[in-house]
Amino acid sequence: MALKREEKEQIIKYFARHESDTGSPEVQYALLRARIAQLQRHLAKHKKDYQTQRTLLRLVAKMRKLRSYMLKKYPERYEKVKRLLGLSK
């Protein structure tokens, strides 16, 4: 239940800093947000899927660490990502 290739490529293209960029914090953060949203939709239908719940919690923790890293190292880049994703925090 991973992101579809087209969806992933679109996110990478939108947030990439240069043509072959797939590992910058902005791209990673956007991909994590998309994956978390997908898992939340899945759990709305399948409430007792405990493995997916566990995966979701793991990804949220990973996203949280990545956010604090970006805030510490690249606050201006985090603000840009936050604005593009429409986040309040």
C-alpha cells in the first residue's frame, strides 16, 4: 500500500531543488505527508488494521524528527514547504 509511482514522481518534481533531487529534506517531508494521508484514509475504512496503525505512528515520528531537523538547519526552506503544503505549524 505504497504511493503510486505517478503520485510520487509528481511530488518529487514539485518539491525538488534541482532535476535529480530525490533526497532533500523538502522532498522527504512532502512524501511522508502524502504517505501519512494515504494511511489515514485507509484506517478510516479499516479501523482494526493494527499493523497499519503501527506503521502510521512510525511515519509520524519520522516526520516529526525531519521537521525539527529542518527547523534547526534550514528554517527558510521549512517555511516554504509549510506554505506550499498549507500547514499551520
